Amino acid sequence: MKRIPLLIIVVTLLSFSSFSVANPGGVGDGDFDMQCGGACHGDSSQNQSSPALLELALDNTAYVGLPVSVTATVSGVQFSSSDTLGLFLITDTTGHSDLPEDAGWTIISDQNGGDNNYVELEASSLNTEYVLSWTLKPTSTESTNFYLSIHHGGENAPFFGISSALSVTPEVVPENLPRLTSDYAPKITRDLGENTTIKISTLDVDEMSIEWRLVDGETAIVNASNTADGMWQFELPAALQPSIIEWRATLRGDGPDQTTPWFRIAAQEPALEVDQTMVYLQALALSLFFVGLVLSLQNKFSTEMDSVGIEEVDQTAFVTQSAPVTEEAPPLPEGGLPDGWTMEQWKWYGHEYLEGSQ
């Protein structure tokens, strides 16, 4: 009986397991190696070669410590109806240690308003080309090869493809070049319904103008305000629904004018504040409840087993006690043995004699 609860638990856990080797709906953006075992397809041995054409291009000169964009173009993807495209920006083709961070590059923003090397796009058979970009910052002058890898489905089979290498060798920043500071990190998220002030830290910048737009929308141009030495700011209007705004700055000074890459900021619902202490206490209470439940069931089963054993012992004792231990002769009448009786006869039949006389 004690094995039944354990069996139920095991069956329940197995029922929640996934027996699929693919995630056709994707798993969401994140930092993944090329063969991450679960971005789009769990088993790389099932992949077929994608017919997609993949291209990578560097948008501007790469300087150490300054952001630069890498643009990817995807075309020729074949779908039966619609699907999700999983796209990786990687720096190696061995399937491990291939994140841009592994090669000394920091991802500042991605196509979907995050800072991940893997992004997912909702694709359709009606679209023939997809263009997306990553904004990154190199930390050394070491040459790096970038690759674009794609995972997608089609006709009940997973597809995989990888582009040719884009070789990038960052340069040392020239003197007097108007630029962002090397530690500047743009804001990539904001809450809905609030105007957003974007602050920018710079070096050797005398004037700054800002272009911003909704993705694939019209561009607006504003001038940034100089609030302190090397500090500038401008304001983005509030978003009423989840959306992405991209912006870039044109920097002017003694050196050649510089235009930053497009930075993306995503407007989203305010995150719910979670009291971690309360979460831990609830988890502890739930754990204690299940421990108590298990102990209660165990005690119940043990008590039932013990009751069965006690009943068997009591019945044995009853049978033992009901059986006569010794055979004694009935008491003699007042006059002694009746005439003609022996003690042996009285021992066995004396009680009948007494019953008859009574």
C-alpha cells in the first residue's frame, strides 16, 4: 500500500514532461549558443538545410568602446503558412562559447528592444525579406568573425542555416572624435503612459541632434539639451500601448561628425513588484503542508496495518483462553461418592450425576 502514493507522484510528474524534440512556437528571446538544444529545435540531428539567404553587414566603422550596428538580411525563407524565425548573432560555428560576449563584444540592443544575441520574429509566407540589427560595443582591437544562424520550421521539418563570416576589426578612437563615453549604456525599456527622459554622456561634443521614430514610422528630429559638461538629454513622448521607439544621435565637435547607431527602447506594462520574502514564506508553507500530508498518509497506512495485526493476536488469545488448560473432577456430594462409583467415573461423568440430582 505504501508504494501507491509514490507511483501516483511519479505518474503525475511524467505527465508534465514534454516528449517533443522541438519548440515550433519558439522559446522567446535570450542569450543562446547556436546549437542551444531548445531555441527552436531540440535535436540538431533532425535539422535540414534552410533555403534562406543570410547576409551580415557592418553599418559603420567599429571603434573600441563605441557602439556600432550589425545589420542582418534574411530572404528566401519558405513557409507553408506562417511560422516563427529564430535568429542568432554568433562569433563561432562550433556550437559552444559563440556568444558575442565570448569574443569581447557587448550587446547593447537587439531588434526586439532587448539585449540578446537570439531573437524571434513572427514570419509569414507573404514576406520575402526580413531586416534586423544588433547594436554592439567592442572592448578590444582583436578581429572577430560574426555569423548569422537561422532556425525555422516548414513542411513538418526543422531547418537550420548559417551565413558566411563577417570579419570586423575595431579601431582605436581618434583624438577629438565626437563620441559617446565608453561606459554609456542606453535605456532599453520604459513603462507605458510616461514621458521618458533620455540622458547621454559624451566626450568632445559641442552640439547634438536626435532622430527618433516608431519602428517603420516617420522620423522626428529634436535638439538635445546640454545639462552639464559632457551631459545631454532629450525627451520621448509617452507610449499608450506596448511599442518600440528607436533613436540615434548626431554628434558634432572639433572632429568629424559622428552618427550613433539606432538604439531601441521598448514600452511595456509596468512590472509587478514581488516581495521575495513573502514568496519564500509561501514556498516554505507549501513545502511543510506537503510534508505533513505525506506523514499523515504514512501514519494512516501504518495504523491500519497495525490494527490488522492486533486483531489477529486478540483472536488467537481468545481461542487459547477458551480452551481448558486442565481437566478437574466435579465436587463430590455431601455423602461422598455415590454407591458403585469410582473416582475415574466421577471425574468424567460426575457433572451429569449432579445435574440429575438437582
